Amino acid sequence: MTTVLIQNADVVLTMDDTRRALHGADVQIENGQITEVGHGLTPLGEVINAAGCVVTPGLVNTHHHLYQTLTRAVPGGQDALLFGWLQTLYPIWARFTPDHMFTSAQIGLAELALSGCTLSSDHLYLYPNGARLEDTIHAASEVGLRFQPTRGAMSIGESDGGLPPDSLVEREADILNDCIRVIDAFHDASANSMCRVGVAPCSPFSVSTELMRDAAILARDKGVMMHTHLAENDEDIAYSLENFGKRPGQYAQDLGWTGPDVWHAHCVKLDASEIAMFADTKTGIAHCPCSNCRLGSGIAPVRALRDAGVPTGLGVDGSASNDAGNLVAEARQAMLLQRVANGADAMSAGEALEIATRGGADVLGRPECGRLQTGARGDVAIWDVSGIESAGSWDPAALLLAGPTTVKHLVVEGRQIVRDGHMVTMDLEKTVQTQNRLARQLRDVL
């Protein structure tokens, strides 16, 4: 039996149903599951000393495009809006191979781990040159993060009035068949699952109405979750009105894309009626504040979403539209943007951290994650608050106001992934070298 005791934390922010904050507390993990949270617990195996630290549930990332870590800060896309940015990057992504997908996923997941993330989704919607979804699944297995990959797709190319080049779109029958293949091969619905597969057509402007409807039918037949982009910016709204004669939220509902098994990325431009619809149906949202800022999309109405009861989590989005994958920094940005939009009392540091933990876990259909309580999975982030980032802080538990942006230790399913600020499951230095070599090769043929 594998046991880990996280001992003597300055503060344990449980994010349990009563949001307890425990001082001088311990967290016991046995066989990947939390068996006790309390004081003076007896060590049964490995001990992690958490003195001088704040302990939180592992953070949860509800939206990412891991492959994009190879195309950060690409000239021509640095100052573009969403559609122009995509048109700059599509030709580069069209040259990706399975090696690009695997290495970029390793780097993106390691970056997330160092920022306190224990569970991440991913939205991979292009498969050039033999790339497959399992390229990212194998990377996640090696890094050691809990993973929720989605089989994305694009089917409407430039010749049919879509944005992506024709070389990056697929036949819709092939898309649906491959969704079945990867679900059957890799999806694990158990409570301790390290990999759950979802179905995720890229967006309403890159797939047909028929594929959106058929994907929803397939996902529900297989009992898996559904994900796409929605209402990201003004261009997105204009496209929906022009091509479908309705707003994105209504389009989604008409095709079966609402419900607790659905989550949408961005939703910056939802109106009041769409927010009410998502609240009524418990449709989830992946809020991506840094990417929305970077692309000039706007500030998502997170305060209104939360007040209405819409399940809301955080996403770093792709590293070509964010250029970073730090989830705790994303939580701070979410808090600050709601204050900019709605006043200084619009969102507390504690609420933003809740969105980043149990909020995201609930959006992904993983209520056994994102909180520290008996029966939850052993996914824990340990933050050293004895350093310069927290020096002078009167409230070390207010991590998003004055605290570190990288973890000291990270535990996933009771297994230590980060120790003393370093990845222990992979040779990160070697992988960074590989990543930079691949990026240079992509750049040099432009």
C-alpha cells in the first residue's frame, strides 16, 4: 500500500463543501485517495514536510491546446485578432508530426504541473502528417498528470468557406470513426481514472451543423463529455448570426450542445439569455482570461455566470494565444479582470482559487478532484510561502494576492510529480532542448 502524509502545513485550504481552512494541518493519502484531513495524523509511509507552506487541492485546467507550445510569440500573430491569428498559424501547424505533438504536450503539461495543476483537459483538433490523439495521451502518462484529452476536429476548409486550409480538415465520417476508436482504446470512466476522452469539434465556424449534431449523439451514446469553442469574440458572434441566423448559445442548444456533460471554451460574448440557458442546463464554461486579453476578445462575464449558477472553471488556452501555461497566474488574472469590470469587491482571491480547483473539476465531471476531503483523489499542490513572493503578507492563504506562481511540491494520485520545484517524472532540461530544436526547424522554413 502506497501512503503519503503531507504534514504540518501552515494552512490547508480544503475547498471542501464548507471551504474549511485548517492551520497546522495534515493530509493523509493512501493508494491515491485522501483518507483523512486533520491534525496530528500518524505517518504510515512517506512524509512530505509542509511547514512554511500553504496546501491546496491541485488546480484544474479546463481548456488547452498543448500542441501550441511550439508556436509561442510567432511574428505576424502577436498582434492579431482571433481569425487573423488563426490564419497566420494554420500553415505552420500543418507541418506538425507526431513528434511535435508528443514533445509539445510534454512541455505544456510540465509547465502546468509546475504551476500547481494536477488535472488538465486538452483540445486537439488537427491531425497532420499522421498525428493522433494518443501522441498527447502518451505524453501525459509519462509526465504523470491526470488527463482529459478531447478528440477535436475541423471539416470545413477554405475552399468551402471555412478558415482552416483544406490540408487540415478531415472527412466527417473519418472524424466520427476516430472518436469511437480513441474512446474505446483510452477512455477510463473509473473514479481514479488518469485519462478520460471527450468529443470536441473545434468550433461552429470550422465544422458543419451535421457534425456538431452527430458528435453530440456519439458522445452521449459513449457516455463521454463534449467540448467546443463558443462566443469567443465579436467576429464569432457575427459569423453565427450571418451563417446560422442565431446567436451561438441558441445554436449550441438546438444541436444538443447544452447540459452537464458539455463545457464550452471562452464564452466572452454570452448575453443574459444565454447565461440563463447555461445556468438552467448546467452547461460548463472554461474561462481563459489571459488568452482573451492577448487576442483582444474582451472580458468574460464570470461574475454574472457565477451568480447565475453556471459551472465555471479556468483554462490557460493554447500557448500560441496566451504564450504561457501557468494556471495559478491565470487564476490571479481572472480575479483582476472581474475587479476591472465590476469593482474591487467583485471577486476575492479565495473565490478565484475555488474556480481554479473544485470549479474546474466540476466542469470536467470530476467531483472527486479539486478538493481536499476524505474520499477525494490524492491530488495536492504545496506552495512555499516562506519566500520573497509572500514576504510581508499578513494572510499567506491569499495566494493570488501575494504568493508564489510555482509549486514546491505536487502530488497526483498520491505520486509526487514535482519535488522542491523540479519535475521528477521526466528530464525537463532535455525535453526543453528538443522543443527548442523543433521550434527552430519550423521557423527556419518560413
